[in-house]
Amino acid sequence: MRMEQNIDVDVRIGKLTDSALIARKLAASERILCAAPEYLDRAGPISSPADLGSQNCLTYRLNLGRTTWRFKEPDGEVVEVPVSGTFQTDNGPALLAATLAGLGIALMPDWSIADHLGDGRLRRLFPKHRVSFEAFENGVYAVYQKSRHQSKKVRAFVEFLTPLFRQRVG
């Protein structure tokens, strides 16, 4: 967030790295590996993260390098699995639409697919594993500049957001 953008509050998802900002966690968030039942019916057995190398993995592009999904095993061991597929995007709704259409397996934030898991349109893979692009500590945060910390409108807005996100996300 740059000063010249004149942004009071920004909502960010994932692990925060900019220590020049004040952050307030609005809700916890996990990444979930999922696919449509139609894809899973065609894909054949997928019994471990290593099986993803032969699957069509739909990826959210964070950079131009190879996409790797990290799995934390129930015993705490971290396994990195390089994945690839026929669809890459930097647009979350497009990734969700492709996953719902049965095109492949995707790694999505829990809050974005909760309803689809609930109604059976998506199935979760490896529920005993934690999975992520990078870090396993994810969340939804309100961030703002230190100079805005004393602003009554910023404090009021963040106080307004907190229960909304906890209800919907947490």
C-alpha cells in the first residue's frame, strides 16, 4: 500500500509480509484442495499428494515460476508437490468456475468454496493435510498505514468489518 494511493484500509488474504503496515486479523482462513465430483470420477484414484503430478491441476498464478503446492502431513512433515495443468489464472472467480465445471483440481480459500463443499458441487481432497502455496499461516486482514491508526473512521470501519468476516469466514 503506497501513501500516494490514499487508501485508508485494504483487505488482504494470505500471509502478510509488509511490516510497515498495521494489520488486524479479521478471520482465519485455510486453503483447501478440491475438485468437482465429475472430475474425480474421470481422474482415477488419487490417494496421496504425490498423485497430483499426473492430474490436471488448475492453478492460481502468483508468479511466472513453476507452481508448487505444499502439504503438511498429519505428523508435521512438509511435502512439496510440483503441479501443472491446462488452466492458470490470477482471477479467483475464474479458477472457481473452472473447478466447478470439472476441469481439474484447485487449491482454494475455504471461505470461497464452503457453500460448494456443503452442497456437494465440490469435494475436498486430503482433509487430514494442511495445504498452501507458500506459508501455512493464512488469514483475512484489514491493513492500514500507521499514520491512519488514530483515524476514527478507520477504527470504526475495521470494527464494522471484524464481526462480518468472522461470521462469514470464521
